[in-house]
Amino acid sequence: MSTRELDAASITDPALRAAYSHCRRLNARHGRTYFLATRLLPLERRPAVHALYGFARWADDIVDDLEVTTAPAERSLALRRLEDQLAQGLRTGSSSEPVVTALADTARRYAIDPRHFSDFMTSMRQDLEVTEYPTYRDLEQYMHGSAAVIGLQMLPVLGTVVPRAEAAPHAAALGVAFQLTNFLRDVGEDLDRGRTYLPGELLAAHGVDRTLLHWSRTTGRTDPRVTEALKAAAAFTRGVYRTAAPGLAMLDPVARPCIRTAFVLYGAILDAIADDGYAVLHRRAVVSRRRRATVACDGLIRLAAARLRQRRDGGPALPPVPPDHAPSPGGACTPPSRKEPV
């Protein structure tokens, strides 16, 4: 399928094709929820999404991989090296690193504002230094670079039926909603990393501090104050989803099934967390295979309808999705990583 995607996107240079294929493998391995949704996009747009995800995944792994015992100074150096490679790649259009090569090509093809990438790297550096956020405002400043700009990077690839500036706030909100969902699901893992993304003001309002969170994490016991704080975080996150929702109708019709699928699947993570009694300090909440299959099938139906309308209205015909290229919900049952992009 990678070959078909690259051919459809008119990516012919062998080195560039290899770079995009590398990014696609990163997406398939690490971003299972989002990879499932991406397969509902037209073939020619998928490589760009893989490039954007691959770069974000690479940077995130530098600062967050629990399996790596790299010292903070070494991680900082690796992140600085990546920033230098990014700047050179965006300036020259090439790089010795395949992920940067694909990203630079995508940025050029879709005229993506380079500030979105520099803002993203600023937040990645923050992850090496900041371990908590006193207020929602503090957290929002971090999430602008770590999540909102991901939605803004994606917007030129997806296309819109309204001026892009009108859709941009909703795209940014969707990136934030996805990340807040991941923060809530991964509270325990983030504590193991020495961080918490639940704002201090939210915790304090329910009589919770990091000491209590660590106690619950290490003992496996629950506390009603923690549960209430997590419920409040979930309610806040659902409000951000409501802000993002109007943006779905502003997207190119053939791109809507992809983003709607991601929208529904990420929202289902919040449902799974609630159904599991907000036990996120002890285990990850997982969306069932049945739920994923239902959402994926709905996405296919919506995609087929969008293609039919496009042909009926005289737009360029897009090839139907053959059975072997349809999303496979069975292979997408593992939750995405903490900062998986929009």
C-alpha cells in the first residue's frame, strides 16, 4: 500500500520515497488509533500525514521513552541536534535524516507555516525541564506547541471548504482535545516520568496533590478526591471536543471521515476511562475492538458517500477503497502514545 500512496502523491525520487516509507512505518507501529483513521484519507494525502506524525513521534521519543535511560543532558543534546536538522531541512529541502527529509518535502508541498514546527520544538524542550503546570493557562501555553500546532500543520493537507483561517481555531482545539485525552489516560505513566499534566489548580480544588497521586500509583489504592479530580479533567476535555466539533464540517468532504473517525475514537477513550472507574493511575483504559470496528466501518461508509457525491458533482473522481486497503480495526486495538498528533 505504501507504493500506491507514494505513486498517488507523485513522489518519485527513490530517497524521498524511502523517507516517506520510514515515516509510515513509525505511524503504523506507534500511532495505531491515528493510523487507522489515516487510512480513510485519499491515497495521495496519506504520505504527508505520515511525515508529520513521524517527525512528532521522533521528537516525542527523545523526551519521553520510558524504556530509555538516557541522561537529561544527552536528551537535550539530541533534541538540539534534531532542531538543527529541522532548520537545515526546511531551508534546503533535504537532510541526512529520513524523517526530516519527508517533513521538509511535506512542508514545501503544502506550504505549511514553519513557525508551527518551531513552536512544537519549543514545547518538546519544555518537557525536559518542566514537571508540572500550576494553572490551565500554563498548560495551554505548553499545548499550543505540543498539540494545537499539530492540528494547524494538518489543515493544509486535509483541505477546507471555508477559508483556512476560519477552520484553524477548531483544528487547533481538536489537537488539544486529543492531547488532553492522552494526558488523562496516561496519568500513571507520566508520574513515572516525573511529570503531571493535570493542572495544580484542578488538583487543589479537589484536595489532591502529587503526593496523593504517587500514593495511589504505588499502592494501587483509590481515593475519592483523586477520582473527582479525574472526573473534572474529563469534563473539561469534553468541553474542548465540543469547541473542535464544528470544524469537522469545514474540512474537504473526502477528508472528513478520517478526522471524524479519530474524533470518535479519541472520545471513546474518555468513555473507557469512565467505564473503568477512572482507574488511570493503575492501568490504561482501552477502547474495545468491537467499538473500533464499528467506528472504522462507519468511516468507510462516510468515505464512500463522499466519493459518490464528488463524482456526482463533477469533481475529480477518486478511486474506490479496495478491500485490501480498508482500515483493519483488529490491528488497531492498542491505545496511541501519550502525545500522538491530530
